[in-house]
Amino acid sequence: MSANNQSAQGSDNHINLYEPHVWKHHTKVAGLEWKNPVGTASGTFQYAAVRWFYDVSQLGAVCTKGASPVPWEGNPSPRTAESPAANINAVGLQNPGVDHYLAEDLPKLKAAGAFVISNVAGHCDDDYAEVVEKLADSDADMLEINVSCPNVSAGGMSVGADPVALANLMDRLRPLTDKPMIVKLTPNVTDITVPARAAVEHGADALSMINTLKGMRINIRNGEPIIANVTGGVSGPAVLPIGLAAVYHTRTVLPDIPIIGLGGIDSGEKALEYLYAGANAVEVGAAALFDPVAPLRVARELDDLLDSRPELAAKLAAGQTWR
């Protein structure tokens, strides 16, 4: 075995596809440094699978699947459908619950050296509060509040679509932890800057956008929706322009809040578009579902692209943005 292969070999006696990389360009989000501007998007990362392909500590951040107060079984199947340049899913935030996350998932990621963003899911304000309380003193580096779930406290609509409900939720959560709190916003609104402002004015340290759009497919053999839940979240290359517009307009309205951009990123070039739109960092989601190494590949590509953009790289390193 060559010296290079030995250096890339993991503790489980396997060889990663990517050897360790010395990152040239880092960023800051809510005052915390990421070794590069690329993380994983919640719901698209599974450590047990990707650890065979790359060292997760090489990523700027790992955003984990949403944790709920108790285990959630998720939605009935079929849960997914294909669409032109997009994926539709209605998994329903299936997860084993926050206690399992704290006992199993988070310790493994931290032991591997990952910078971890713990995603928080809930169907009502009490759900969110219970999870945040349990994560408040954990080893998680940041929390991401997924306000795109159907929410009992908001009358069954996503709390992220109601700025008043979102403000009330943040007033409830903010006193529970000193950890930097990211609010992940839904694009299924008329103007995303309205809930964005509500989140920031009531304690959010950063924003991530966009979550998936609502969509569906029809089975023309029987005339019925393909997905059992009828609709699902649309992600993938098709949503890139929508995510870029959301980041750009939010940056215009809120010039100082850190923003993590996501939606349709599958290359360093597309990640760069988000940085020019005003993001501090990006997350790679749907691309990782068919290419497990996509987040790290995008990070490596972006690191090289920033070599020829020293002004942008300097702004990111200082916690500033292009706009």
C-alpha cells in the first residue's frame, strides 16, 4: 500500500475516495468558522453510508436529519417520485428521535471530527422546545430549526409560512440555548423575506434557504398521485434559480444576517452562484442522494474556484458576503 493510500485509510481499515485536503478558503457563519463553505443538507446525509467514501471532518459542516421528541415513522409509501431535473419526496421526517440521536448519531460524528449542525423538527411548539432543550448542552455546534413541517400550533400550516407563528416559536426557543440557531425557511410563501425578517428579529443567528418546494406527479395508468402523501418536496437541479432568488432578495432586505444557501447545488460553479448571490455558505442536498461524495466534491471544486476570486474569498473568511 502506498504512503498516500495509508494516509487516506480510515480507522475501519478502508480507503477513502478522497485523501485529506488542506483547505485554502474558509468561511464564518454566526461567528463560527467552517473550514470550507460547504456542508450537507439535512435529510440527505447518513454517516453510516458516507464514511466509506470520505472523511466527514473534511466538510465545512454536517447538517443531520431532523430530530423529533419521539421516534417518527414518517409517511406511507410510495414516498418518492422522479421529475425532470428534480426529485420529489414525502418521507415525512422519519427518524429515531432525539434521545437516539444524542446517544448514537451525534457522538459518532463528533468523534470523527465533524462540525455538526443538529436539525430540529416538530409538529408543534412544544415539540421544538423539547428537542432544543435536550440539544442545548450537547456537543452540537449549531442548531437548525426546520420550520417547514406541518405545524399543529400554526393551524396545520408550516410555521415558516406564518411570520407571527414563527416569531412566537422563536420567542419560545431562543431562551433555551446559547447555541447559534439557524432557521431553515420554506420557499412555499409569497415573499420569503417576510418570515426571514420575523426569524431574525426574534432571535435567529442565521438563516438557511431554501427547503423543498411543494410538488406532485400523477400516475397516468390510474390517474392517481404517485406519492401516497399526494404531494412532496421538490429538490434537485430544477430548484436552483428559486434558491438563488431567495438568497439574493433576503440579502438585500437583511444585509447582516448570515445565510446558508441551498437548492440545486451539484457543482462548485453552482455553489459559487450562491456565494455571489449573498450567501456565507452552502449546503448540498439532493445531489448526495445519487452521488454520495457530492458534498465533498463540490467543496473541493469551490476551493479551487475561489483561488481566482480573492476578493470574495477574503469577504467569506471575515464573515462578510459579496452583497
